[in-house]
Amino acid sequence: MINHKFKMLLVIFMSFVVLCAGSSIAGERYGKQKVVYHINYDDPKAQAGALRNIQNHINAVGAENLDLKVVMHGKGLSLLLEPDAVKNTKLKYGNATDTVQAKISGLKNQGVGFQVCANTLRGKKISYEDDLYDVSKEDIVPSGVAGLAHLQAMGYAYIKP
């Protein structure tokens, strides 16, 4: 019985060592990265693909080696729009289903920042407090496209999934 417990502890310890080494190797291979993902479309399959790309990016580089932001404007705000809130806005789709919300929360827990365009909020009659999933005042930028340009000027790589 003691021998079995020792083997289990050894397996757990070795798994931890391999996991840590994998993260270190990812950092050595890719180095530190600053990246901005741009979402301005309302296709739920394309948005789900973008969220998968972001998670794959984190898995490859390591969250500790990545400063990743998602900038949304125009139809892209449908990613965070609660399905029940569509009727109050000028958007056609609310793609923030329970599944999408879970993915967004998981990405935020890994340090991903989501930025929302104030121009779109006004133009599409969206309340960030009532209509969008997990958006605070600090997440709102005056202009999504100006925010993208600013981040690129700061050295962020631009990705449009």
C-alpha cells in the first residue's frame, strides 16, 4: 500500500515537472509576445474559431509570456452580446451563449484583455452594463480602430482571425 502511494506521488510530481518544463520550453521558443486580435464580424463560427486561436496561442507561448488583447468594434460586439439583449440594440445577433461566456471567462483568467469600442456602443445602442457579458468601464476604449492602431504602434502584433 505504501509503495503504491509513493508511486502515485512520484507520478504527480513528475507530471508537474513536465508541465513546468513545457511552459519554459514554449517561452524559450517564442519569447515574450504582445498581440492584439481584431474582431469586427458577427459570425458565431468565426468568433468561436477566433477564441480557439487565442487559446491555442496561449497554449503554445504560455500565458506568462503573452500580453494578449482582443479589440472588438462594429458587429464584433455580438461576441459579448447576451442573446436576450439583441432586441434592445441595433445588432442582429447575440452570441454570448453560456458556452461562449465560459470560454471568455477562461481566457480572461489567463490574462487576456477584451476591449470594447465606445463608438459602437453608442451607434448600436448597446449598454455595456446591461447587454454585454462581463464588460466593465475599464474595458471600453474611445475607438476600436484607433485602439488597434495605438496597440500596433506600441509593438503589438496584429492578428485578424
